[in-house]
Amino acid sequence: MGNVFLIAEQKDGNIKRVSLEILSELCRQGIATTAVVIGFGDLSKVTESLVTHGASKVVVLENEVFTQYNTEGYANALHHYLTPQNPSVIVTGATSHGKDFLPRLAAKFATGIAVDCVSFQFTGEKVAVRRPVYAGKCSKQVAFAVAPAIFSVRPNVLQTQMASKSAAVEKVVGNPGTIKAKILSTVASQIKKVELTEADIIISGGRSLKSADNFKILNDCAATVGAAVGASRAAVDAGYAPHDMQVGQTGKTVSPKLYIACGISGAIQHLAGMRTSKIIVAINKDPEAPIFQKTDYGIVADLFEVVPLLTEEFKRLKSQS
């Protein structure tokens, strides 16, 4: 398979793990891949990570405009660079940025797109992907009738691995084209949080937490194991948590190694965002809660009693390691 391009995502000079997951899988399937990074400034850590994870070549599209993310600028620059390369496949992570610019890029190439895929397989000169449908209740295999095949891959569904390769790093002036809107500034949260889509462990709370202040018990538990804290839509709608913490069909889709749902009933919209988690644990007072049908382990009890006990147990185990 020739001319395969990975659009690798970086933030503040650090590579997003999903980019390395995709690259590792491409390497496992024997696919020579050119990794394309957009940014400005020192991206040496990013390019080094891409090389050590199997990129055959790394291209950095540089422009001062790319100090801040911009949908139009990213799509324009990628289309301008990739068109002469005659790409067969263009893939990126199903992150907030990937979900934003990839459809625009696909429109520029006048081709279809498959989003939020959980696997892909190359056979000769063809690639097929599998993606969840019907809120995750089923999955379907998708093939591409027109090149380039463009798709995004859900974070945390693939494994990373190092590769003993050397690769050339090329810097190219990115052409952002005409930009009609731009981000003037970004206000970062004052609280340092583990990114939901990057986390190996997520502890989520529902409306049963009863207030925003009560999310502190989840934050305390998460801090002991380096977990991220999420929330159901009901908790977000009630004002207990901000929207960037929402897990579900209208929030973020996650696939951690461990997902702990605290006081979440298990509405289909929530399950759609976390059902591909490796291990699911639910804590709920209602033994008939739908979420227990999807869990590996269930605890029928009051979360206000169980979560502090989990925190203490995590601390004890951590002190022994």
C-alpha cells in the first residue's frame, strides 16, 4: 500500500497518544507511513516520538499561523501539501481537532469519510475499517470506493509499540490559504486534569452525586491512581460538571483500560461513549440499573460509602508497590 499519510496531532510540543497508537498499528501491518505534523516552534519531541514509533518519514508543516489551531488553516494546508503526493490513505485520531478538520479535508478531496473507527485492516491496495453504529450497539465494516480513503480512529483502542527505524524529517512551509475566522485566544482551565480521551482510567459521576461539590470524592479517588474524571449528561445538565467532562453520545467517546461509573444509571447515550472500555465497573444503589447489564463488575451500594473506601484501598495498594 503506497502513499499512506498519518496526520499526527500535537499540543504544546507533545504528541497525542492516539497518533502513536495509529502509527504503531500501521507499522504492525507493514505499512510504510508518512507522518504529517502541523505546528510552529520546537517540535523535536513530536518528530522523535513519531520516528521511534515507526514513521517512514516525518513532514512538519510550519507556519506562525499554526501557533493556534484553526480548522480552515489546517484543512487548507493539508490539502495543499497532500494533493501533489497523490495519497491513497489519510488517517488521524478521532479527537476534537480530528473530528473538526477531517470532514472539511474530505470535502476538499471530494471523497467519503469514516469517523471514530475502532480498527482497520489493509489487504493489498485496499483498506477496510470497522466503526460502531446505532449508539455502539452494532459495528459495521466500511470499504472505500474512491481514493483517498479518509478515516479517524478512536483513542485507546490500539496498542503502541516502539520500532527500530530511522526516518527523514522534512520541514515544509505550510500554506493556510484564506482563513475567514481565527482563534484570538485560548483560556486554559486552572485545574490540571488528565485528558479524558488519553486516560487509562476514568472515574465518572452521574446526577446521583447531587452537587458539583460532591465531585470532590471522585477527584480525590482519581488523584490516587492518575485517573481522569468524567460525568454523565445528566450531571452536566444539572450543572454539577462542565461539558468538557461529559462522556457519551453528545460528549466524548472514551476507551480506557478501566472505567468506573458512579451513580450512573446507564442510559444508551452514555453507554455509546464508553462501552468499548476494557473493564467497566459500576457503583449504583439500584440493582435494576441498566448499566449493570454492561459491566464486568457491579457494586450495589451507595457511592458515597464505596468511593472513599476505594480511595483508601488505592492508596494502600500504591504504598505497597
